[in-house]
Amino acid sequence: MNKIVKKILPKAIGSYINVLALVSPRASAKKAFKVFSKPRRGKIGPHHEGFLKPNLEPQVTVEEHTIQPYRWPGEGKTIVLVHGWESHTHRWKDMIHRFQEEDYNIIAFDAPAHGYSSGKYFYVPLYHKALRVILNTYQPDYLIGHSMGGMTVLYNQSQEETFKTEKLVILGAPDKLESILKDYQKLLGLNNRALKALDNFFLNKFNFKTVEFSSSAFARKITVPTLVIHDKDDTITPASGSHAIHSELQKSKFIETKGLNHSLYDNEVNEKIINFLKE
């Protein structure tokens, strides 16, 4: 029964948005954006608390949101970790343990609408604002982002006013917002009228067209050494996105793994990141 509901519900929502686009494109786009940017998972469970709670830092405010940072203190250089969609800081547990062996000062935080942070919606420009506050607060040497966190890191570091780090690590990041929206269109069965209204919504709200918003475009403005890692078998974000990102970066090293899928949980990956940071 649940499988049937999960299959039918997106199409039902899409049909409603399509009909609404005939009457009010603006209302249709607003509804489509809310569905697009609302995570269904990513909250802290009881089995996560033992690792996270002892390392809570004071919350910071970003617009109307409270953002929860964490710190694992060390005497070495400072690293900030930026997780992806429907995730939270616990996803970095194994990597954090390995970084602690190197005595890094480790900072992570939960994105808006994830973990212990507040909010209902998640989108890169908002995540960028949260990251900007974290960077100004902790002033790290290195920045590591996974998935949408990787896209956010690239967007953030391409902006002139942001705090710049010495090196970046980008893990399994998507490239084009346009491609993400095409998958969203297919999932909900949105027609072109509704998709056009959504594109106009992005332009009015964020001052960019969806075709202009891409990780590879942001990468062109980044000059610091960057390690890009993506799995060949990634079923969430295609590795072609990271190839495009790598080709646009000025100082980039690309590693393609196999059999790790999107998460890239792997001791060898952790070692490659540490070796890169030490170079």
C-alpha cells in the first residue's frame, strides 16, 4: 500500500501544480518550489545523539533560522564540513574520527531544515548564507562539501564577499540546477507551463535563471587547490557533473571511485582527502 501511495502521490501533486499554472502561474510556481525544497528526512535520531550532543556549539542565527554547529577541537588546522540533502552532521562520523587522529580542529553544522537546525525548506542560496556565518565565525583553513553541500561550497566560494579558504574538497556534487529540475519535472509529471513558471520564480526570488545556476559555472571563479571525488556508480548524481566541475577549476585534482555510490563512505577516500590537505 505504501509503495502505491509513494508512486501516485507525486503525480497527484504534479497534476495540482499543472492545473494551478493555468489559473495562477505565480501560485503554481510557489507551490512547486515549496515541494521541491522541502526535505522529508534529515532529522537527528536517538542513535545519532551520543556522537553529536557532546560536541554542540552555540547556535547561530541566519535570517529566521537557528543553525546548529558542532566542534571536535584539535590543535591543527580548522576544517568545516558541509553535508548534503536529507542528511546531517552524523554522516561525517567516520571521517571526523580519522581527522581527529591528525589533530585537526573540526567544525560541522546542520543545514536549514536538517538535524538540530530549524526550518522547513532547504535551497542552496539559503545554505550559502548559513555557511557564510559559519565561515566568519570559525575562519577555517579547509572546506569539505558532500552532494548539495558540495554545490553550496562552490557557490559560496565563488562569491566575492565570502571568507575564502586555502583548499576545497568536493564530494559527489551535482552540476546543473536545470538538470535537477528536469528530474523533478519527470517525478511529478509537471508540464512545460508549470516548469516555466518555476523558472520565473527563481529569477524573481534569487535573481538568476535556472540555466545559469551550476557548480561548473561557480568553479570558474575559484582559484584555490580543489580535490574533486565522485563515484562512477553514483545513482543519485551522475559523475559527469564532477567531470564538468573539474574541467572548470584552475587547480583541480579529480579522483573517480567505483562501488561506493553516492555516500563515498570509505577509509581510502578519507586517506586521499588527508593526503591532499597535507600537500
